[in-house]
Amino acid sequence: MNSAATDGIGLAYTADSYAAPYLANGRLQRVLADWCPPFPGFYLYYPGRRQISAALRALIDALKVA
């Protein structure tokens, strides 16, 4: 997305960490900053069913911040 945006194809909605180098050197600029407030981290949404796969359970357990 960053490459497409720097090539002038359109806008990119990406994480600050990916866009930071492009923002620093002026190849990208922020637009609609009021509509994209920063947040403290990522969130994982998953079905709350009792029978989730072992792989999904392992991923959830690995990503939990305690």
C-alpha cells in the first residue's frame, strides 16, 4: 500500500510504524488525521463459541496480554 501511495495511485490506510519512514522523508503525508485517532494496540475478535479449534486457541493464548 505504501508503494502504491508513493507512486501516486491513491491513499493508503496503514499502521504508523509502516508509514513512518515515508512520512519522515516527505514521500507521504497524513490526511484525515481527525478520523484516525491512535489506539494503544491491536485487538483480536473471534467467535465466542465453546468449540474453537486448537490452532485458534493457541493463537489467542499467545497473543493475550496479561
